[in-house]
Amino acid sequence: MDRLTTKVARTNGIPIDEIKHVQVLKRSIDARQKSVKINLKVRVFVKEDFIEDRITLPEYPDVSNAPEVVIIGAGPAGLFAALRCVELGCKPIVIERGKDVRSRRRDLKAINRDHIVDVDSNYCFGEGGAGTYSDGKLYTRSKKRGDVQRILKILVGFGATDQILVDAHPHIGTNKLPDIIAAIREKIVERGGVIKFESRVVDLKIKNQEINEVVLRDGSSIISNRVILATGHSARDIFELLYHKKIEIESKPFALGVRVEHPQLLIDQIQYSCDTRSPYLPPSPYSVVKQVNGRGMYSFCMCPGGVIAPCATSPGEVVTNGWSPSKRDQPTANSGIVVELRSQDFKAFSNYGPLAAMYFQKSIEQQAWHVGGETQKVPAQRLTDMVNNKRSENLPVTSYKPGLTSADMSEVFPKFIHKVLQQGFVSFNKSMRGYLTNEAIVHAPESRTSSPVRIPRDFKTLEHIQIKGLYPCGEGAGYAGGIISAAIDGEKCAQACITTIKK
Ligand SMILES: Cc1cc2nc3c(=O)[nH]c(=O)nc-3n(C[C@H](O)[C@H](O)[C@H](O)COP(=O)(O)OP(=O)(O)OC[C@H]3O[C@@H](n4cnc5c(N)ncnc54)[C@H](O)[C@@H]3O)c2cc1C
């Protein structure tokens, strides 16, 4: 008998030999007190055999000759839109500017090793979108947006561990995601859908306020009056295209800051109040929120046992983000630490109209590139040095492969962001004693937290408020933040679009 069964028997006064199985339904870790607790919600099978629920995928019929829906972008939103199309009997034609997961790897190597950024194939663009080489944390606060459990079950059906159905903070890991994404693609193609890689969309033709044609980089085009636009928050050329075609878009506030890396051991010591982490506990995450000078400053996309990645999508800019393998076994912990921005912060870029927030974001990424030495090297500073306005004389080794350039963060950020970050880190240290240390390195910037643009849609039909048949979808449209909510939004848009076909 395992320890859990013994505990259940003892706590509930059940004779241990009557317990056939203890099924864990939910698992979470509570590290708020000195003694860390693992909370489990379990179902106990007493004198009753346990029959395992097999996760099965929805039925996917053959859609080779079914009505077509064009989907631009093969990120989580686009792929889940495509799957839902198949499920509901329509043929998805997915158009993706980047390469398939495997071919994408070469281009990631080129960024990390040679500092070369391919504008169509990088950490954000390519099969699976920004989701493929992401961290694969699947926690979402936006439970009201849709059926989170349904998305998790589909991911399990395509090869993710079923532990994501149990963990309060489910995680897949970067090493596991590419195979899951490839399995989704194989299913779409096997059932008659089409996926076109290396096919960047460069124009959208509109006739009588209705979408009519999607034009690709090679000059070919697809005629369609049903288009789901799921190009993600880094597709600046799409935002520019919509703006220049006078298709309504709106500037959207977002958050921006730095990515901080600590030794994982230090985070474990702070969070678990211990010298060394118990083998029963995972590498610890953390989550901090503070109000500083009337602005929110908070941790974002924290990756225990992870790595910082170069996530630029164009040459001449530096962008950071983080990921971790499924075991989270790297020696460092990293997290975005970002400051909430407001519309008035983009005033200097107001001549760009609804693209003001995007140009503000871009200006900081370009400034980081200049300060970093005009390569993918990232401007970096030790954390206590940053707070004390001191340039770091030397920098410890980091997980960020292209390398570091010692810099003062005031060279990268406008004064108001720099000040909030400085004060905020002092405040963080009050919640997490030991956080503010020169063992930690600040990397700049963390700038792609959410879309700087919203593509407005009708809340009922989900069509663009002005263009019939065009469905702005996922994170780039401003209706999702993260893998799960993007996938939910993809399903919703597919469903809304198909309703119009079936009318
Ligand atoms: C390193 C990293 C770690 C992350 N970690 C997490 C995490 O742990 N958990 C989490 O929830 N989220 C994480 N994210 C964010 C997550 O990946 C995104 O929220 C999610 O991928 C958004 O999905 P999407 O489909 O809306 O857009 P995207 O994933 O951005 O997909 C958009 C797709 O559209 C394609 N595209 C763009 N323009 C065009 C065009 N003109 N023509 C054709 N195709 C085009 C792109 O190539 C891309 O494939 C991470 C992101 C990164 C980069």
C-alpha cells in the first residue's frame, strides 16, 4: 500500500484492505506557511474496482469535400480553430508564415548562436505559433471564457501527460510541446484539412465590406468570405496592413518590463523556507503583485528550472521570454517582471494612431538592441545594482544563450518604468526575503506580454465590427492571453464562423 492509501484509510476510518484505489482529482501546493502542504482532492474506491476514464478525442469526420474556412496563423488559436472546424464538418485551410516544428528548430539555433532573426521563423512564428517553444504552463484565470477542461483533454488526447488534468498549475514543458503540435497537424491533414507553411499573408482583399480574398507572399491568393485571423500579438505587419487598409483597430495598453533570473535553489529556499528542497516538492514558482506609484508591477510567466529565450521577430530588436523543460530541472528560475502601462504612456507615439502602443513597444525593443551592442546580446544588470543605479562590473553566467552586455537599465527604459521597477523590487523583497540580491540578473526587455492592439469584433457574431466574414481571433486580436485562452478563442471563432455556413 502506498502512503496516500494509508493516509486516506487512517483519516477516514476505512479498513485499508477495503480500499481498491485512490484517484487523485486535483493537486496543489500551499507554501504560504513554513510547513509546506500538498493539497489533494481524491476519490476513494471502497470495495469497488477502479476503471480508468480513457481520454478520447472528439470525432473528427472526413472534411475533404466540405465547405472551407481559411485560418491565418497556426498558433494555439489557429490550430484549435482548425480542429473545431473539422469536428463541426468544415474544411480548414490553415495559412502559416513559418515552418513546421522540426524545420523551425534550425532557425532557433541561428538566433541563439549566430544572432540571425528570420522574420518568418523564430520563437513566435511557425507551426504552433508562440505556443510551440513556449513554457507550456496551462494555468489560466480566464475560466469564464470557455471550457478549460475540454482544451486540456484535447491536449492529453494528442499526447500531453494526463497530469495536466489534475495539477492546479498544469505544465507541459518545451521539450514535449513540438510532438503534441505535430500530432494536431497530422490529425487535421489526415481528416482532409490543409496546412500551408512558409506562406505569409500580405494582403486581405475586401469587397463591399466583406472579406473576399487572402493574398500570400508568393503572389498567389485564396478566395474566401470566411477568414479567421489568428496571427498573434507579434504580427506587426498584419496590424500595419489593417491600419493602412482603414480596417478598424484600437491601441491597447499592455505591460512591459524585464526578465529576472535567480538561482533556482535561492527561490526554493525563499518559498519553501528550507536549505534544500525536499525531493517531494517541485522546483518552486513564485508570484508577486505590488502597487508602485499607483501602477501594478507583477511577475509574469514565471519559469521554475527554466531558460530565458531570445524572442525577437525582426532584426534590430531584442525581446526576452522564458521556458522550461517538463522536468523543470535547469539550475535557474526566471520570470517576467512587468509594469502596467496606460494609454497616456504612448503619447509620444500618438501620430501612429491605433498603432501607438505597438510603436512604443517596438522603440524599447530597438533601444535594447542598441544598448546590447546591436546583436541578440541582451542588456543585463545585477538586481541590487539596478536598484542602486550601479552598472555591474561583471555578470554571472545566465541561461540566455546569445549572451549579455552589462548595461544600466535606465539606458533601455523611460524614466517612469525604470523608477517603478527599482521601487518595486525593494517592495518585492518585503514579500520574498532574499529576492533582492546581486545573484539575480535583470535582462531587458520583457515586452510581448499581450497584444498592443485590439482588432474589435462584434461580441455576438465574433466578426470584425466593420468587415463581414473576418473573425479576429486569439491573442493578437486582444481576446486571449496565453495558450489555453487562445485555444478557447480559436474554438469559439470557428464555431461562430461555421454557424453562418449552416444557416
Ligand atoms: C518563450 C515563450 C514562452 C511562453 N510561455 C507560455 C506559457 O507557459 N503559458 C502560456 O499560456 N503562454 C505562454 N506563452 C504565450 C503563448 O505562447 C501565446 O499566448 C499563444 O501562443 C498565443 O496564441 P495565438 O494562436 O493567439 O498566437 P500565436 O501563438 O502568436 O500564433 C500566431 C501564428 O500566426 C502566424 N502568423 C503571423 N503573421 C502571419 C501572416 N502574416 N501570415 C501567416 N501567418 C502569420 C505566426 O507565425 C504564428 O504561428 C509563451 C510565449 C513564448 C514566446
